[in-house]
Amino acid sequence: MSQIETLPIADWTPTVAAADTARYAAMLEAGKVLLLPRLRFDLRSDERRFLDPRWSDQKAKNISFDPATAQIKGAIGNAADLEDLRRLLERFHQRAVGVIRALFPEYAAQLRIARASFRPMPVAGRHASWRKDDSRLHVDAFPSRPNRGERILRVFSNVNPADLPRVWRVGEPFADLAARFLPRLPRQLPGSAGVMNALRITKSPRSAYDHYMLQLHDAMKADLAYQQSAPQQSVPFPAGGSWICFSDQASHAVMSGQYLFEQTLHLPVAALYDPASSPLRVLERLAGRALA
Ligand code: SIN
Ligand code: FE
């Protein structure tokens, strides 16, 4: 069964019938990747100059926009260029948040809007340690920001000017990979959450949920046999298109492409139509206890 659902949405402020918003949310909460092949994020002609890796400071993986301060990080250039680039990221941020509010009005009041990013580096040939290697199937989990089950919702737009797709592998449903890996994940050491928080390795104490999500992320990436044999499909996300998923739930790996915009949003488990579908509840059912 495909993990991809295609939606006929072609503008950033669509009018969506109530029955469709519920249907789209059900797909998303089932862990599908929603593909919007005609939802294009357009760059103006004077903004095309930003489609070049030279704007990256090469230290950060991405150029990011923080909605709390409206500032960008990770870019180099003169003040005028950086202001134009900042406005470009801000515009993507506004469009991406707008389309999420339009598609999922039931989520709107409870969304917590996080950073947007622009990824100008080519994917292929990026060498990273296995833990940071996003060309291995994984679910997203943040080592330094425990979230206690809060969802990670992401909007992506491929703006490649040469019409190159961004190619992902999309893996098996979360319940399947959780059942496969949870029995072999080490338990959280008693006291470790407090120690890591005191040492500022984390920004707040890591819950058992955060512990298991990080272990799951690592165990998936470390298992090369799993990487090859796991149920998966290759998905070319077209240039001029967008896609949306809960990246803490949809198993994914990026294989190739260049020039991507991304917006992250967070949502409490209680705001879902079906909280039982969340990674928190799936892991709790398997573990037989509360994890957050
Ligand atoms: C990831 O979230 O693993 C990377 C996605 C991408 O850069 O396409
Ligand atoms: Fe990821």
C-alpha cells in the first residue's frame, strides 16, 4: 500500500470543504506523505540568485528563519542581500503556515510554529556520520529538544530551477517499525534525564518518549540490513511541487535533489483527530506504560 497521497491543491490559500479537511487530516495522521504536485513556491526573478550554495555559511546544514525574531541564520552575504534572503524565507514561512491552517483548520488554534529553512546544498555526496545521515530511513527526533510526544509537522517545497526532483525513500508505517525495533531498544538509564538536563545537553528533561524516539531514529539508521530490506518506495517529489507529513511518524530518507524550502510546526497529541495514531500512543501501547 502506498504511503503517498496526492492532493489537487494548487494555491497557498485554498478553500477546502470541511469533509476534505477531515479526509486530509486522516491521511496525515495515518502517517502518509501528502503530495501536492502543483503547489509551487515561486521565486521572483531577482530572487533566483539565491539558488546557489554560496549563500550558505557552510557551518549550519541549512539557512533558517526563526519566526520568533524574524531573523535568519546560517547565511553569508552583504546586508542588502541578507535582507532579501530573509524576506524570501519569511514569505515561504507565511505561505507554508497559511496552507496548513487552510488544509487543517481543526489544528489551527493549537499549532506551535517553529523554524523554516532553505536548503541550498546538493543532497548527493553529502558525507555525514551515520547518525546524521538523512539518506538512511529514519523518523525525526531532536536530541536537544525533548517534546514529550508533541508532533513534528513539516511542509516542504522543491524549488529546483533545473526541474530536478527531490527523491525520498518512504518506509513502512510507524506501528510496524515501532513493533520491530522497540523490543531491542535499551531502556532509559535511571537519573540520566536529570543529568543530561543539568549538563544542558537537553533544554528540558528527556521523557521516556524522547528517549525511545531517539533510540528508534538511531537503531533504524544503524541497521544497514533494515535500510535495504525494509518495505519502502522511492518517491520523486517534483520541482514546483510541495509535500506535507508528520516527520516523527513517516519513515523517510532523502536520496537526491537540491534547493528545498521547509517549515516545521508542532502540534499537541490532544489536538489530533485520532490521538491513538500518534507515535506517543503507539509506543505506549507497545511498552504497556505511560512514556510522557
Ligand atoms: C530529512 O528530514 O530527513 C531530510 C529531508 C530533506 O532534506 O529532503
Ligand atoms: Fe528527517
